[in-house]
Amino acid sequence: MNSRIEELRNTLGLSQDKFGEALGVTRTAVCAWENGRRGVSEQTIISICREFNVNRAWLVEGVGDMFTNLPETILDELALQFDLSVEEKELVSDFCNLSKEQRTVIMRFLRGNN
């Protein structure tokens, strides 16, 4: 994972200072991660993925693309937070992809304001 953190930082065109600043850590911490002198906590992994829209599987395991699609990331977080099934997650996604007018009609129906 250490080399992928450095690869990510370089891809983003950020210095260790700027990368660390975005995560609330020092340049020294970033340098220690990249050199393997310091482990990367779960909270740091979450922060990197959220802050830079990074695919967690790529960061942790080196699998897939470096970056992920932001809406999918948000939906994944909602699914985890509210223990949504695959079908429920798809329903939320479908709702979000409707026009404003269509969402308004559905909201009125659900709230009994036909």
C-alpha cells in the first residue's frame, strides 16, 4: 500500500506537505507511509478514499482503478450506514437519477400529499 500512496500523491500532483494537509497530517507522516516506516490506520485509509475519491480496493489491495465514481462512493457509504440491501441501494440510485419533477411526484405520493 505504501507505494500506492506515493503513486496516488504523484498522480494528483501534490507534494507530501499538500497531501498531508488535505488529510490533517504532517509531511513526516506521509513520508513514513510512503517509505513503509509507519503503518496506515483504517481511519487514514477511509480519509484518503473520501478526500481524493480513491477506490479502496486499489489502495489496499492494488485491485481495480485508482479512482472511483463519486456517486457510487456516496451510495456505498449510505448502504453501509443504513444496512441497505443491493435492491434498496439500487432504488436510491434510481430515485436520484429521476428528474426533479419526477422526484417531487414520488415524494408527494409517499407522504400522502396526492
